[in-house]
Amino acid sequence: MSIIVQILGIIIGFGFLVFIHELGHFFAAKMCKVHVRTFAFGFGPDIIKYNYKETKYCIKLIPFGGLVSMSGDNPDNLKGEKGEYLSLPWFKKIWVSFAGPFANYILAIIIFAFSFNIWGISEISKEPKIGSLLENYPAALAKLQAGDKINYIDGIKINSWDDLANNLKDKANREATFVIERGTYTFEQNITVGQNPVTKSGALGINPIFTNTPSNFFNSIYAGAKVSINQTFMTIDYLASKIISMEKPDIAGPIGVMQVMAKAAKSGMQDYLRLLAIISVALGLFNLFPIPMVDGGMIVLFAIEGIIRKKIKLKIIQIYNTIGLIFVILIFLFATYSDFLRLGITKFFIKQ
């Protein structure tokens, strides 16, 4: 039964997030009086379809994502007629492109707000106490327990969770002496600190204690927007630091995302919804990056059109989109390869 829940969680989650993205493009196109030929949920052959005015609305066989087909969205078929997407003024084309990522951000805020309103806002305890442990990390291997309080590391007093994180930062792969308080007694233990695979800083594989604070509707909306914005800047900061330091970023591909979604679906509705919100932010942000062919790349192209005050030649758009397609495929392959590395699948393809 849990496997079915996980599979449904992946299908519904992926499908819903991409569908909302396409729904944003659809509403913006309608606002700009673009002729929308098809608006679909999923892909593959049609299961249910309904024609209303100029648009075919349909549900397709494979429930992953959605589709918006507009007149004039392909430079090869552009006729310069009224109702064509690429024939719109530059600022309207920017709005249609921006509306997809914008819809993902609105969805993320709504999901976060709903979650906070039902289950409360999670706050990290300032105490240097262990809330949970990760398997096969130093703390778990050293038999530390949830509820243990770390009072000293190498003779330095630890007063808060921030003190703990800062103290461990430069201790990756080094042995340190910990003074642990467990219930009514205190003991000393030497532990070799591990390394965070992303930040490369010292890590024990522990999480802090989280408390849920009840939240009303308006506070939940504010908190949802705040978390979405923080998530955005954290991602940008991480990617920028990797680019500056010329290091390979640790990003998840479709396999990694499905794996995390399956675990969240299994652990409960609260974790699943909050993960959906995080992925929705990531989807919106990725589509705002100035990569040719994705929404952000098209926004840049149309902004240039507005600056130079004339439409960009169709040949340039075609070349631009081709470069973008190649770039997106390379990102997809890199992310998928990273998933294989995490899962250890590459050992079947690489001779030892």
C-alpha cells in the first residue's frame, strides 16, 4: 500500500506543479487575447476533450504536467496575424512568459500558508539539543540519541545551535571531544566529525529540535511568502558560490526529485505538501533563469526587443531557442548523472 501511495505522490505532485505552471501561461495568454489552440492536462493521446470557442480543453493519458499550444508560438509558422503570441508587443510577451513561473510562486505561497495554518509554523530550538539523527552519519554511529545536549566541543562551551554549527564548520574529517548531557548525567566522547556533501563543512548528521507554533490565516500567508523568498535567495546564493569557486553544484535530477517525493509521500501529508511547495519554488526559479528557450531566456529576449524598439528577426529567435534546447538537455543530463552517482548506479557502466 505504501508503494502505491509513493507512486501516486510522485505522479500527482509532478503533474500538478507543471500543470499550474502551464495554467499561468494560459491565463496570461487569454488576457492578452492570444489564440490558444489547446490547453491540456498531461500528455499523450486525449482521454477527454471539449472544444469551447477557439480552444480545445483536454485531459491526456499520461498525467505529467500540462500543455499550452498558442498560435504563433513557433517562429517557423508565424504569419504576423492578430492573436499570434510572437506578434504581441514585447511587454505582453514578457507577461505571458513570466506568468508560468509566477503561478508556481503563488502556488508555493498557498501551499506553505495552508500547511502553516493547519500544522503551525516550524521553528528551530536555539538549544544545542539533538532532535533527530541521520543514518550512517557520525552522531548515529557514535550512538548519540535524540534529546542529547552538546555542552562542549574540544573544551569550548556550546550555548546554542548556532554555536554548535559554527564550531563544527572547520572540523570536517577530524576527531573532536564532545561533552554530552543525557538526562541526569554527563559523559565525554570522542567522535570523528563527518563532512556535509554540499557545503563541505563539518557535520555530525543531526537535526535540531523543531517546535510548531500555531498560526492564523494572515500570518500563514506572510510566512509562506517569506519562506518562498528565502528559498529563492538561498538557491541563488548556493549556485553563485559554486560558480565563483568553479565547483560542481550538487543538484537533483528527475530521479532524485522523485526519490525525495516518494519519501515525503510516505512520511505524511505535512512533509509532502511542504516539499511540493519547495519544488514549486525551484521550478519557478529555474524557469526565470536567463537560459534561452525557458521563460527567463524569452523574457530577456523580449526585453531586448523593447530596448531596441523593433522586433527581433525570426532567424535569431530560432538560433536562440536551439542554443537553449542544447543547454537545457545538458543540464538535464548532468542532473540525471548526479542522481546516478548518489544511487551508485554508475558502477554498472564504469569499469573498475
